[in-house]
Amino acid sequence: MSTFEFIPFTIASQPDFSDLPWDLPVSDWPKDNQRLEKVQQGISRHPVVFVNYEGILYAIKELPEDIARKEYELLAQMRELQLPCVFPIGYAQVRRGSGSASILFTRYLEASVPYRSLFISNAVERYQPHLLDAISGLLVQLHAAGIYWGDCSLSNILFRRDAGALQAYLVDAETAEYHLPRLSPMLRYQDLEIMQENIHAELSTLQANDQLAFSFPVQEPGPYILQSYRSLWEEITREEVFPLHEQYRVQERIRTLNSLGFSVKDIELKNEDHGNTIKLRIFVSDRNFHRNQLMELTGLYAEDRQAQQIMNEIYELKANLSQSNSPNITLEAVAYHWLEHVYKSVVEKLHPLIEAQSQSVVKPDPIELYCQILEHKWYLSERAHYDVGHQAAAEDFIQKFG
């Protein structure tokens, strides 16, 4: 006799999994069960199966009692922080006779491959630096958000292409912890030590089992990831000092971070040396949240890259206003100021250009044109070594491209 209680993340359009053979441990489920599907997976210390409901795959992992709830809550927290990890669907308690277990349900990450499988295939020869850089990027994102993983390994990471880039996703969060307000250097160091040990052990095992070429240097990937991590961590955490008239360098720094896959969620500018220099400190976030944020703040709908550019500008404006005469100004007030006094004035100046192109097959998009002005402004400012301003950039843009 068994009992099964499923606690879902959301009850909309997802199965309740009640038709599965919960009277048996997951590891003993009949191989001919029509729901079960075989997919590539890494090594797990706990049994995992994949089930198909109307063409959607779900991963089911059986854990000791109450552990699934803890992992589910942490994955849900990571999703709220918009970190790259599998999507938690819910968890369950199962009682069978005198024993009990907990079950974690996650959505299978489509078009993904376990990192361990990539090292078995020939793909690693071509993509190894990119794959290892993606692991270091994942660790930096987790640590910057206050997440200690505690079990980074090739088996616990999935790989997927994301907008042309290689992206690593966390799969297993059994040992993970969320630390506020930040993750200590000691825990970051410990996480990196565990990462190196796990990856070296996995690659050595693959080599011993003839699944990895004997010539492959199993001792190199761990230190490579560590060095890549250190470079990336320094880039997202360093403070920068520059002359007051070179504020265009704020945009240079933001561009560098964007190219590394990070978005900017806040900027802090401080006057140094009696107001002759500026100290810049940038706070980074995930790469995916700007579109919704721009919509909420301004009502403007933009594509991801457009929204990222505009929110970068709004954060820079907030830093400048906070530095001058409004130290406690809210992001909402800054966004309104930007919309009324920056965006609308530039679009108004571009109105003749928009009208002239309105009969063409591809209709002009004011937001795209505005983002082109931002690009042009950055180019002109970098060449002039000072901020030329929106109006001058718009006039020059119209002259050259109108």
C-alpha cells in the first residue's frame, strides 16, 4: 500500500503524475511503462527517470524524505533570480509500507546535452574552451547571486546553445545553499575546490573506462575553469576610476559586461579627488530580465537587446542624478524623466526620418532607431573623448544616414 501527495509549483496545464507506479521505488519502475523515455543523462547519486506527458518531458528524482522540498525551494529561488537552472515543477511525498521518500519534479531542458556526454564525444575537441568558459560563467552567476553549489560536476550541468552562445545550466541543487547578503570568499573558494576535484575525478573515470582518449589531459580542465572564473569575477566586481570628463567610459564597461553575458542592474558613481575623478562600481544581474523591466517602468515594448541598451542608459542616468542633487531618487522617477526628457525628444527629432521611411516595406521602429542613436552617440563620444549628448548624436545620424 502506498500514498502519493504531489505539491505543484503551478496547477495550470501540467500533469499530476498520479498514474505512475508509485507503489514501487523509481529505480524499479517497469521499463515498458508507456510514460518512460530514455534520454542522455549524467551520473546521479539518486535514481532519476524521464516521463512523457503529451510531448513534454519531465525529470523525476527520488530522494530521502523532505530533501525534495528543500531542493525544489532552492531551484524556485534560483528561477526567481533568473539564474540558468532546470525549471522546478513540484515535489511529492511518497509512503510505501513503513518507509517514505520524497520526489522532485523538474521540466526537462529541451535541446540540452549533459556536459559529461560532450567529453565522451568528439565535440569536446572543437568546443572545449567555450564549454569550460560556460562552466566558469555559470559559477560566477551563481556566486554573484549568493548561491553556493557544493557539487559542481560534469554530470550536474547541462549544455545548450542560447542565442548563438554556449550556456551551462545547473541540474542538481541538492547541496546548494542561498546566502544573503553575499557569498563569502571562503565558500566561493570551497566551491571552486570541489569543482576541480569532481571534474578531475569524472574525466579520470571516463579515461579509465576507455570513454575518453588516453591522450586527453584530464588534469587541465579544472585549473582552466578556475582561471577563467577568476578573470570573469574580477571583471564583474572591479571598481574603476577615471577623469570626470570621460563618463563615456561607463558605457564601455557596460558593453564589456553585456558581451560576457551579464546585464547591469545598478550603477554607483562617486566623486573622488575633490570632484576631479569618478569611481565607478557596477552591480550585475542576469541576462534576461530587461524587457519586462522596461515595460513595467515605461510602457515601452522592446526586444531583448534593445531593452538591455535602454535600461543600461536609465541606470546610468540614475547614477548621475543620484550623484548630483537627487541622492534618493527612485528608478521609477528616473525612468519617467528619461521617457519624457530624453527618449521623446530624440524620437521627435527623428520624426522626419521616420515619416520619410514610413512608406517602405520595412516600417521604421522608433525604439530601434533610438538604439541606433545610442550606438552612434557612443561612437562619437569615444572619438571625441567626452559625451556629445543625444541631440548632437541624432543630428549627426540624420546627416549621415537620413
